[in-house]
Amino acid sequence: MGRHQFDILSIIAARNEQEAITGTLIKDFEDKIVEFFRHIRELKECERFIVKIKSHVSEEEIYNDFAIIYRRYKAFHRQIIGDYFFKETEDLVEKLCDDFERTVEG
């Protein structure tokens, strides 16, 4: 980072740099979610899973099915996707499921 005439400019430059890094991380994370959802749609059991989402099956059953898909994806794709994605989503699997449901219903 260059030297500025005013200290505040150095602080603002550092913040902007941090925001750029954060924006890049968020975009990378979003790409990984899109890839995960694409993977789900390519599974042979996806059609059945989508029927469950659109029917009156309990949310618990949908979450359980999604958790199985998530764990299998994690086991087979951890090397490619990286640990960070799974570390950050481990406690948000139901939220991921809700987001996937919105792509099905939308």
C-alpha cells in the first residue's frame, strides 16, 4: 500500500482492499453453491427429490434427504471444492436446502 499525504487515505485504501478481497471470496463461494446445485440436478434421484420438495412431504424429510446429498457431495468433491466451502456450510445445510428449494420453486 502506498504512502498517502493523509493517514485517513491509507485507512480507506486498506478498507477498499479488504472489501475487494471479501467480494472475490463471496463470488467464489457463490460459484461453488451454483456448482453444488447443478450437481444435485444431475443426480438420478434428483427428480424424486424435486417431487418431494413440490409435494406435502415434511420439511424434516426434505432436510434429511438434502443432508445425505450434501454429505455424499462432500465426500466425493472435497479435494476439488476445498475445505473452506464445507467448513462454512457444515452448520448451514438446512439453509442451503432452503436456497435449493427456491431454485426449484422459482
